[in-house]
Amino acid sequence: MAYMDVKPTAKANGKTIVLFHGKNFCAATWGETIKALAAAGYRVIAMDQIGFCKSSKPIDYQYSFHQLATNSWNLLNKLGIEKAVIVGHSMGGMLATRYALLYPDNVDALFLVNPIGLEDWLAKGVPYVSIKDWYKNQLTLTTKRARAYQQKTYYAGQWRDDYQKWVDMLMIQYRADKEDSAWLSAIHYDMILTQPVVHEFDQLSVPTWLFIGEKDNTAIGKAFVPDDIKKQLGNYPVLARKTAKAIPESHLILFNDLGHSPQIQEPERFQQALLNALNTVFSKQSE
């Protein structure tokens, strides 16, 4: 399991932040966030989950959020980290939620950055898609298709040249081994679609912050539903507020003009919101 353990570049404050990446992301996509956190005195752990990026990618592994959360806990335990703020983006938000449900005593706070899984897609009309059908779909992934999706969803229709490296990061894995990459992607989609966390939000017992770009429209499986159902999915302005009401001790920060990846689209703005939230979390703990 590959990970970065970044020491503070300013006076250490003794606190640790753990970053979980999304499905089409890696620990590296947290780069600007890591720099800002380290400069504020935090130790930062950014993991590549098993099956992703620089970590090993077994195709016959039992992928589940419970297992990935357990892997993460084992790593932090090995590093001697008893408690941390857990930050999850996209699919990493589902994983971070599962982690907080499994290990609440080890969580200072839960930060969810445009998490997916704020709705149960199967319950809302998305049909079950078999792993084999996901695999066929992912075999057809191209750089052009990946870029078009990221531009529309991650960046609310905007595009800058510096976004291209994240398309390349995803596609280089397909160029290295197209069949295995497509199969792993299919398994991950199945995990996301069939292991919802939305029904357990009310069981969260840690302070939780939601950082939501309202131009996001992510909804797994929406390509497989008719337009009338598709219009009901991925409505982040509605989902954000509904989720904030469902989670005890939650706080909602909205970016009304940003998409699925606010930490990449507007890093300085996101980092300021993140650091302000961290200051609030730890100031309350010291009261």
C-alpha cells in the first residue's frame, strides 16, 4: 500500500490529517492541499488505496469499503497515529464515512469533499449493472472521453492546461494494462453502487464538515437510466443540504461556482476553507 507521510514544513502542531482519494484520482491529486496543510503545521498522510495508483492492484481482491477502511486503519496504527482528521474526496468520501463509522474513537473530525454516495442510486432507479457490463464499458474509455467527463463534472465546464495531467494520470494506467485496468474499474464501480453509506449518516458520531462544489453532477450509473430518472440524480445543491441535516454535528461549506474537485479547481480558496474548519475543530477540543 503506497502512501506519503509528509512532515510539517512549519512548526508542528501535533495534529495529523489523513487524505483519501476518489475513484479516478490518486494521492497525488491532493498535492496543493498537502503543501498548505504542511505549511500550517500538520503532519499529512495521503494514501493510494489497494487497487489504485501506485499501490498493488490484485484483480481477485475482495474490494469493499470495510476492507479499505481496515487497511487504512492498519497503516495508521503501524505509523503510530492514534487519532486524525479524515478527509475524503469523491469515492474517498464514502470510504472516509465508513472509516468514521468503524473507528470513531480514532477520528478527530470527518471532512467530506464532494463525496459521492449522498444518494442510493439503486434505490432511485439506477439498474444493477453487472461487473462484466462495467468491464465492457470501461474497455472503451479514451483520453478524449475522460477529458470531456472531467471538464463537465470536475470543473463545471471550465478547462485549464494544468488539468490535463490528471487525465494523463488516469489514462497511463490503461495504457500500461488496459484489460486489468478496465476490470479493476468495473469492480470499483460495483463496490460504489452496491455499498451505500447514505443510510448510516445519522449514525456518525464525529464532527463532520461537508465541502461541496454545487456545480457537481456526479451520479454513478446515470448513463444507464432514461432522461426522466437522470434529471433526478446528482443534484448536489439539494443533496448537500439534505446530507447536512442527516449528519449530527455537521457543518456545510458551499462553493456555488465549483464542480466535483474544488481542491483542484480553486486550490487556494478550498485550502482557506479547509484550514478555517481545522482551526474550529481543534479550538473546540482545547476549550
